[in-house]
Amino acid sequence: MKNSYTTQDVLDFMDYLAGKGLLKANTANARKSAASALFDVLEQDERLDVREIDLDSLALRFANKQGDKFTPQSLKTYKSRTKSALADFISYRENPLGFSPKSQTRKSSKNKSKTSTNITQGTDQTPDRKTSSSVEVDESASSNVVIFPIPLRANLTVKIANLPNDLTTAEARKISAVINALAMN
């Protein structure tokens, strides 16, 4: 492989990883597809060096141009997969002999259902949080978990996670009923 850093090099690298068996073909293809979609919004001169790409800005541009065709969760997944593709590509270019792809393993769903709701309690003392009510996203390619923090009291935030993207009103009422049953008056 030549030693340039173009967007096409990243896409070719995903094929290389799959072809050499360094990454599962489905994972490599998913990353390639996501990266290709995001790279499509770049101007020609922006495609010359992926090290100069601001991924947050690129994801925002993609969402503004193509977002109506995707769910918010799909947009986050595309960004995450592109981030993984770029990280692996740059890591390989910097140290081909020491390269090992960063592939995430899915957590077993034997002990929890996909639609279970995890409610955790914590304090809002993390300095890098913008606001206590901002939605957190686990950007790992396989996780796709959105965490909804709910400020309850001063220095107390309850976080709700693992809600399905297609949550119905009936399901929301069911969750609400469980929370109401926990209240101590």
C-alpha cells in the first residue's frame, strides 16, 4: 500500500483488512460503507489527508445534507464506524508492524434484553460534561446506547439507558409505573 492518507486509501484499507482476515468482512464493509457515505460530503481538496478531518464537523455536515434519510441512531453509528476506520488506518500507517485492528466485541445479551432499561444514580460532578441534561452517547460501533440523564435534585442525576428507538407510549407508561412504585412518600 502506498503511504498517502487520502479518503480513498482509507476505503481501500478496509478491503485490505477484510482480505487479509485482520478484521471480519462484515465489520470492514460496515466501516467502509459508513466512511464512504461521510466522505461523500467532503470537497475534493478535503479528501487528500484524512488526518486533517474534523470528524465532529464532518458528521454534522453529513447530518445536515443527508440526515433526513437516517435515524439519529444510524447517524451516530456511521460516525462511530468512520472513527474506527480512520483510527485503524492512521495507526497502520504510523506503525504497520505493530498494527492490530481495534475491533469491538458485542456484549452478550444473555443476561439482559435489548429493550431493558438501566437506571443508574449518580452525581453531576464530572467536569467535562457540558450540561447535566445533555444526552450521552456510547460511540462504540456495536453499542449504540443512548443515555438520558434526568436532573432530579441538586447534585443528583438519574440516567436512563437502553431505551429502544421505537419506544411506544404504552412502554413509556410501563416504565413510569415502575418508577412510581419505587417512590417513598
